[in-house]
Amino acid sequence: MAPVKQEIHAGMQHLLLCEGLDAQNFLIYYLNSSVFSSYSALQQTVQVVDFGGIRQLSTAINAWKNMEGFENIKSLLVIRDAEASATDAAQSVKDAFKKAALPPPDGPNSLFKGSAISTGFTLFPSCDKLPQNGTLEDLCLNILQEKESRILEEIEVFMNKLGQEKLREFPHRFKTKLHTYFSLTDKYVSLKIGEAAKAGAFDWTSPKLNSLRDFLISIVQD
């Protein structure tokens, strides 16, 4: 199968570079939810693209800068996991902007509004100005549409038991917990995050998404 051609689509004014296909699909379904129904300009002019792994970000920014149509782009945003250190993740994104000769914003959830292009970034899971360590999976666990706390508690107990008895370690604990939860449902079993988003697994109106919502809206406001 031939690789998908990366290009700036006609009419796009904002590029949102995210880490991985799951994040890309999650954001596409979020942007197309009723939360943004009053912001048709946002829904119609944001292109969400997967930049790959965190070490590929600066290369990806440079690649998109050199594409036909970039002269029409008004803002370039990045969203990635904070992982074990939100501080390190924030600095990594700012360094990637600098390597691409683009001015970095001061910190997460703020825009640097340059004369030619605005830049900004935010970090999963909290997506606010004071980011927390973690990943997209942490956020997803907090915005489940039909959240059954008892099941999540039992999954946590089970995982702890396996760890204490040295039967299994979980280096990606929240990812394991989320997909175990999905596997215990008829509706979401075996689905990836993007597929679960399409199937209605997440509550797009959750307060946990307010900071991300406001950050995205800010790019189309003067």
C-alpha cells in the first residue's frame, strides 16, 4: 500500500500537529462535535495531522513549512502527551519550534501571535496552562460517556495484584486501564481511541475538556 500523501488541503488556515494516529482521530471527532457548532470557521479551516513520534516533531514542522500552501497558514499548533514530565515535554516542543525557525509561545495554552504566523501548543492530559504529567489515555478515562467507576476500580485492583505478585508490569498503566475498560463493554471492545471516539465513547462536553476547547477557539479569535 502506498503511503498517504501529506499535503495542506485547500482552504486550511490552521495546522494542528498531534502525536500519533489515535490523537489525530480523537481531535478530528472532537472538532466536529456539537461543542464547536458555533465555530464553523474553526471546523472548516483546521487540518489535524499526525507528526509521528516526539523525536520527529522538529522534522515534521520543517516539512510542513516547506509544503505548497503553507503561506496561507495563520497558525501552527502542536499537541502531545506530557508523559512523565510536563516540564520536559513543554521545553521539547518549544525547542522544536526554535529548530524550525518559528517563534515559540511562552508556555502551554498560549499563542505567540507573530506577523506571519501564530504558534502554540498544549499537552495531554490536562491541556491547560499548568499541565499535568500523563497522556491522552489519562484524559480519555476522565471523559468516558458511560463511566462505570466500579469497573475502573476493579481493573485497578486487578492490575495492582498482578504487579504485586510480579506476574505482569504495566509501563503504560493508563493505556492498559483504558483498553481493559473498553474490552469489558459490548460497544467499545477492541476499539482504538479514535474508533471509540467515533462510536461515542467520550463526553465532548466534559469540563475536563474546557481548557482544550478554549485553546482551540482562541486561534480564530482576534
